[in-house]
Amino acid sequence: MPDHFFRVPGDFIRPGTLTAGGLQAQRDRFAADPEHYWRGLGDSLDWIHEYSQVKDVSFDRADFRIRWFYDGVLNVSANCIDRHLRTRADQTAIIFEGDDPGVSQHITYAQLSEAVNKRANLLKAHGVKKGDRVTIYMPMVPEAAYFMLACARVGAVHSVVFGGFSPDSIAGRILDCQSDIVITANEGLRGGKTIPLKANVDLALLQCPNVRHVLVVEHTPAHYLTHDGRDISVPKALESMSADCPPEPMNAEDPLFILYTSGSTGKPKGVLHTTAGYLAWAAYTHQTVFDYQDGDVYWCTADIGWVTGHSYVLYGPLANGGTTLMFEGVPNYPTVSRFWQVIDKHQVNIFYTAPTAIRALMRDGEAPVKASSRASLRLLGSVGEPINPEAWLWYHKVVGDSRCPIVDTWWQTETGGILISPVPGATPLKPGSATQPLPGVQPCLVDAEGKVLDGATEGNLCLTDSWPGQMRTVFGDHARFLETYFSTYPGMYFTGDGCRRDEDGYYWITGRVDDVLNVSGHRLGTAEVESALVAHSDVTEAAVVGYPHDIKGQGIWCYVTLKQGVEGTDALKVELRNWVRQEIGPIASPDVIQFAPGLPKTRSGKIMRRILRKIAEGDTSNLGDISTLADPSVVADLIEGAKGLG
Ligand code: PRX
């Protein structure tokens, strides 16, 4: 074995840990009889009516279908709660750690059951039926989990909107999925500050006359009932709700949730996941990738507003009868030791976070980490963006005391769960590589013409066949689904990522090859930022590209052309930055605004982003052919203007 591999220490292996032999046996079973292999995943769920059909998939656009376990009937909340009650009623399901270090709570499966049943009845009492869309805009508190599971219990489709999004972004999502119920909290708490969630909803609803009710959770003492008849106090309404709400029987392919995510064009799209396949994949991957076993305390730091929060804070861990920690706060409040203090306080065994958090904490050095014990940790995870080897090594050595393996997990909102990742008791690690596909996952690398590339190579990452957790459509726009994912390389799912495969068959994700940015692990379309900028009255045109950023992975560089007569001042830069934050949310805050009298365009008027990217990266020695530009002289001006900005 070459010495660039990190071997997992022998004492990591426990009885039941999947080892190299066990993983190979799974791969062999899949190769020999895929249907039988997939049946193993389907059988891990609790069915109201057993399924007999396993898989019906065609990626051919003329005859397109993706169905898994499709004649079965089940309920996700029954799988995450009811089936555990016989053996785990008193086990902690959720540990809540508040923004304030003095606040924490243990919620048992019995308590979770009562909470979810009551809220399911509350939804029904307000007219929510199977198939209805319910928008959830909440802080990271147990109520968010209760309501997501309550939706699943009554067969409603939740659409969780990240609590950092602006009123405009909320409104767009509510209107797109035609949701007429919104669930929120009066306020959120993050880093000692309050977030005006209900006030944001009030503003959003000025654009959404279809919304009948806003159910409001009380999280702080702030007043929140502003609209008689529309606004409902959750604590008050719960007083009269029964703790018994039978789970709605759902077909395996009935929708479970919609989650909006950014694409390379247009508005964010509503990624739709269905019931059985999604849950089976979330549960299988949570168990396999994190070696999750009974009694483990597991903490994924993602917000419930992202897919990682859906699959690996909530659905995967609870389907497995696990104990999952929900953290409301931020890594640096009240101090930069907060993560490590929480690990000690709750004796966390498995810790899953994003490279951007690791890189930010690295800046503060080892001392704040070493001030904690972290002896309970056995496994570390990384998700959301490429982890640079330097950050990987720091995570391994400093946080994990060189004991804990790291699983670098590659996946997407669209994939529902992890597809490429080490299996920690089985896969030798390489810092910076997501290593190998999980059994049943069939990636391939293709060149620009769609030719499949073999061996050690670099290309665009596709999947040649389905897996149960795959998204089924873009809500309300199936044509966009087919166009986005299945038209670039016919017959394959195109991920939008570039990737290298090395001589050991290990995969190294190199980042997006489309106009999607990944800023601090958050996905953002360049088109979204551009349309926010041009909505400002001083702006005529904007082009947005990503550039390498030490902490965030990618930063947002905006080239902005101003209206005739408007002066490009520093004050205007501040105003534009605030404008974008207001239009989309703080995650879209531009890092660099460069006023550009002209943009490099072809004679047909298409902006040459390749050139703008190079200028933002500071790599101007090889700009390629610029002779086809309508006005090549703008390039020199942009290079000059970019100096000292990044
Ligand atoms: O570019 C890849 C990157 O994040 C994108 C998916 O973003 P999103 O749908 O928001 O889901 C994030 C949580 C799964 C991918 O197309 N990405 C995700 N995980 C990794 C990654 N890039 C490199 N390494 C990863 N482990």
C-alpha cells in the first residue's frame, strides 16, 4: 500500500463495523444480483404494505422514469418514531444544544412521538391534507424537527427555507410550490443575536395572498401575533391537540419534501424527493458511512434548511433509532471553543461538519481545540465542498488527535444522500479525496463530448444508473429536470461537478463546472446574484463569478456596470452589498464589487465568463483567444481595475 494512504487504526473496528471484507462482499452482492442487493435496503424499512417491485428506471428522455420499491406503502414518521417505541421509548432521540450554552434538552423517542403526533393533529386542524405543501422557516430548534416529521405523518410535503434567507427568497419559494401554510418561530437566536423570523415572514407574505395561516412557535419573549385569524400561536393551539394521530399511508413514490437549490440558470429549483427510496438511502448511508451503532451520540452541524440537515440531522439518524444532536448556534459563540465544548458536554462520538468551518477555526490555532478533551470522538466527517489537504490534516491531527478517521462525503441536494465516501472501517483514506463510490453507486467520468473515460483521468462526473435517494423531479417543472440533468450527456445523470480519478480508482471532486458557486458550502447561482444586482436602480449590467477564497472555498466577485452618470464610489459598493444581502440573504453577500465600464462580450453579445473568472483568480497570463470579443480593449481595463481587490 503506498504510504500516502492513511490506514484506519485497528481499534476503530468494533463488532458490527463494516470492514474491507464486508464492504467488498456488499459490492460483490450488488454485482451478482443488483435487485437482491437493493432489496436489502428496502427491507430495512417498516412497511404498511410490503413492496414487491424494487426498481423501475430509465434515463432515456423519451421513456423517462425513476421508481423505487414502488408498490409499497409506508410512512416516514412511523419509520423514524413509532417502530422504535417498543425498544427505545426512553432513549434520547434528539439532544438540543441552544445558542446559549446554558440551554440544552434531551428528547426521548416517547417525547418525540407525543410532540409529533400533536403537531400532526394541529396541521390537520388547520386544513392540511396529504399532498399539500407546507413551508417551514425555522431556527435550529427541536420544533423544526417536530414539524417536519408532523408533515410526513399527515402526508404533507414540507419545503424548508433556510432561516438566513430574505423575505423575497421566502416569497419566491412559497409561490413556486403554492404553499398556503407557513410555520415559523417568532425569533431565532444565533451567536447571541436575534433573527426576526416572523417579521421576515410578514414581509414575504405581502407577496403571497394565498397563505391562509402562519403557525408560530415561541422561541423568545418577542411579541409575534400581528395578523388576526391568520397567525396562530403554536403553544396555545397545541393545548387542545390529542397525542394520537395515525400515520397517513403513503405510496413509496409519494413526495416527502421539496428543497430549493440553486442551478446555473434562473430561479432556484424545487428538488423533489419521495418517500421510500429517500428514506432507505438516508438510513443506509448514515449507518454505513458513520458506522452508526446503538448508543452512539452523533452530531451533524448542518442547518435543517439544507439537505444535509434533512438527511443527516433528521431522517437518517432517526430512521436508524439513533441519537442526533441539534445545535442552534455558531462555531465561534461565545468562544471559538464552542464546538469542542459541545462535544465534551454531550460526549459526542461522531462529528460531521463543513470544510469552511474547519478552515475558519484553523485560523485561531490549536489552543482553543486543545482546551477540550474530545476523548469521546471516534469519527469525523466533512461535507459540502472540497476539503483541501491542509484542512483535512488539521482536522485529523488537531481535532481528532490523529485517532479519528475522516469521511469526506460527496453528494448533492439532488442525490438525497451520500454517494462517494470512505467507509471508515474499510477504506484507506487520502486527504482531500472522497475516495470511492458506495456499493450500488455507479459514477463515470466523461469528456466534453460525452465520451466515457477509463482509468486514471479527469472529466465531468456523471452517474450511469439510479440509486434509491435520487431526486424524482423539479417541482412543477419536469421538463427543467430532464433538461438540467439528463440532456448534457444523454442516458446519464450529470452532476455539474468536475472530478479526477487517480490510479487507485479514488475520486477527487474538483468543483462545479457550471455557473453554480459554492460559498462556505452553500450553493448559489451566479444568475441569482446578477439578477439581484441589476434590480438596483444604479446598475445596468452585472456578471458574477467565483474565485478562490481561503476560508469560504469560493468568494463572490461581481463585475458591475453602472448607469450613465452614476459614480462608482465606495459608498455605492456598500449599498450594493447590502442590497444583495437584502434581496437573497447574507450568504449571497458579494466579496468583491468591481465597477466595470464594459464587460467582455462576443459579437453576439454573450458575456465571456471564462475571461472574467481568470481575472478574478488573478490568472491573467493565459486568457486564451480574446480576438473574438466585440471590444478586446475592455479586458485590459478590467485587469487594471481588479488589482488589489481580491
Ligand atoms: O460541488 C459539489 C459540492 O457541493 C455540491 C452540492 O451542493 P448542495 O446540493 O448544496 O449539497 C451540499 C451537501 C451535500 C456538489 O455538486 N460538494 C458536496 N460535497 C462535497 C462537494 N465537493 C467536494 N467534496 C465533497 N465532499
